[in-house]
Amino acid sequence: MSKLKDLFKEGVCACKLALAYVKAVGVLAKAALRRCGSNGIHHVSFVKVGRKWYCEVPGFPKELFEHTMMVGGAAKLLEYYSRGDERIEVSFKIASDEEANYYCGMQLKQSEATLTGGAFYKGGIDGEIWLCPVTLFLLGRYPKNILIYRIHKNNLRCPIYFE
């Protein structure tokens, strides 16, 4: 009887996880539609739980929360700018190559990307940041250029504007 009970529990857990992935597909579809209509500034919030940073993705299933953990260069960047706070917001814009050429603030330029393996960007504190596939849920794609305007309380836009 105990084996049957364990097997039932495993089946229920597998069904819950499968349902979470199905919900995630809907979130991805909404992000793709939002991407088509938005070319402005995006705002993404991050929260620190223990010693790890997580991205707060609207509508992302709670069962997949671990997939939103920030690692490597992204976690170091958030830790540096948080100044001890446990919640941080990043404001950024997806930019064309031409826009990126005239921006003198912090920017991330894509160096390589695969659909399931995430994307690597040059920039940030360590010189490279990896963004996982959860980026697809937020933006609907891996942008070629990301211009960072503000991290938390720190305005990163340069004071010089080109005409």
C-alpha cells in the first residue's frame, strides 16, 4: 500500500509541474504580443531571497520560481547596485544597433544566443552576463542590444545627448 501511495504522490507532483509548464506557454504568448506593441522603456523587478536573486515575472507559474534565479554576472550586477536592499528594479530599453551606438550609459550587446540555452551579453560588471530562457517570457525574444537606464536608485543614463 505504501508503494501505491508514493506512486500516486509522484503522479500528482508530475501533473502539477506539467500544468505549470502549460501555464508558462500562455505567459510566453502574452510576452510575444506585448513585444509587438511596445518599443519603450521596460521595468523589471528582482527580489533577493536568502543570498539569491530572482526575477519577478508577471504571470509566471509559482511552481517554476526556481527558473527565475539570477546567476553569474546578472546576480553580481544586482548585488552591487542593491546596496543591501532586497528588492530592486531595472529600467531598460531594447535598442537597434544605431541607437546603441549613440548611448553612453551601461549597455549589453548580445554575443551569442540559442532558443533553449539563453543568451550571452557583453557588458555589466564582469564583462559578460548570461540571460536564461525566462527572458523570452519577459520580452518575447533575446534582444541584440539592451540599454540600461536605471538600476534601483542609480540613474545610468549619461548626461551627454547626441543630436
